[in-house]
Amino acid sequence: MTSRQVSALLITAAIWGGSFLYIRVLVDAGTEATGVAAIRAAVGAVTLLPFAYFSCRLLPRDTRTWLAIFALGILNFAAPWTLIALGQEHIPSGVASIVNSALPFWTAIFTVLLVRSERLGTVQVVGLLVGFSGVVALLGSDLGDLRGDAARGIGFMLVSTALYGLASVIIRRWLTHVTPVALTIGQVGFASLFLVPISFAANAYDDAEFGIAEVSSGLALGALSSGIAVILFMWLIAQVGAVRASVVTYLMPPIGVFLGWAVLSEPIGWNLVAGLVLIASGVALVQGLPGLGPRLRVRPAPAVQSPSEPRQPVAPRE
């Protein structure tokens, strides 16, 4: 990778790793979960408007595809973003960033369920077990109390990553004819149209106190995490391929843990370190890194696609 590509990778990882810090700041300020999700969706949609204008020729023309993108906007953005904010009401931002990296586990599971020709090999099964043990380690002292704050927070995070994983497989299986730019703009746009009225109807901002830190976090969460970072990642995939670009999955949790410790004074205990190592190892096994076994692949359904349009990559979620 060139220095420019490495820079893009590191910037993307830093932005997405920092998103959990931004969410925590908004949650601590009294913003309800739907309000946090609405902020990132609305600001993200506005940030992506210029890209939508210059990419209008790449947008779908049929109603059926737009209905699918609308549904994905709820499944892949609105619901997970709300659940992540709910989770961070109960767990530190560092823990949330680690649990978020469980996305490849769900992707592998839903791939097997929805693409019947695919199977999990022994290495992938071991990876799932190792990753699950990492989630157990994160529970720490709450392991015996499944109604505790840590269990609730991790539960919300796991459901959000499950939705991400399901959406990823749906996109790879049935929507490869839609360009990455169109998918991103459409989903974020529909998510904002769905979340903004709900957040006001739910009085999500009534108890919130917004200062410089909160406004800056909202802008960073929307403009950077849900806008610029997505564009950077798509550029990176075009430059080095989806496999190399997916290294960002491994960089996000350490950045999230570090920022939580440095900015919010979140403690780093044995369970946090153990969970980070185990989940990262499990992800490596499931994804099939070189020397660790075959990579699980998806065979997409045939679709009419221009030779100039790349297959749809799915970015790591945050």
C-alpha cells in the first residue's frame, strides 16, 4: 500500500473508532438514543448531498430497488444506530467499540443461513467460539447477572451488529447491481427521514444539554463517521481491494478503547484486554486471514451490471 492509501486507512479507522466516543458524549449530555441516531443520520445525509449530486447518473431508476434501499435504511442504519446509542447508556465507549467488531461473526452466520451453498469450515467455527468467549470476558463481574448494565449494553450492541451482518449478506446476495455510492446515499438519506421525526415525537432532546463538546461530537459523528469516512473507505476499496481495506476492522477497537481511556477516563481492566484479544482473534479466524484457513465467500445472484460498476463492498460498521 502507498503512503496515501495507508493514510486513508488510518484516518478511516480513527474516525470510526472515535464514533463511540462521540456517541458517549451525546448520551452523557442527556440525548435519548433516537436523538443520537437522528443527529448522525441527518448530518451524514447533508454531508453526502454533494456526492449525491455528482453521482446522480449512478442512482437506481426502478421503484423496486428504491423500496429495497428504503428497507435497508431502516435495517442497516436507523435500527443499529439507535441500538448502539442504547447500548452506550449501559457500557463504556471502549467496550462498545470492541463488541461492534463482532460484525464478521454475524455475517458468516447469515451467509450460511441465506446462501445455502456456503458452509462454515472448522476454522470458522473455532473463530465463532473464540469470539463468543471474548464477549463473555467483556461481561466481567456481571457474568452472573444477565440483567446487569453490562449485559444489557452488550446485548443491545450484539443485536445491532446482527442487523449489520444480515444487511451485509442481503446486499451481497441481492443488490450487487446497485453502486456503493447509491446504496450509501440512499440508506443514510432514508434513515434520516425515518429517524428525525421519530426523535422529535419521542422528545429525545428535552433533557439534553448542548455545549461545544456536544455540538462538536454531533457534527463529527454525522459528517465524519457517517459521511467522509464512508467515502474514504469506498475509495480505499477501489484502490487496494475489499480484503486489504477490511484491516480497518482490527484498528477500530484499539482506537475506541484508547479514546475512551484518554478522554473519558474509562478504566482498562483485564476483561477489556481479554475481550479485545479474543474477539480480534475470532474475527481473524472467521474472515480467513492468510494461513488460518479458507475465506468464507458469497456467490451473489446473477444481476445485470455494467462492466464499469464494481461489485458492492460492505464496509465495517460502527
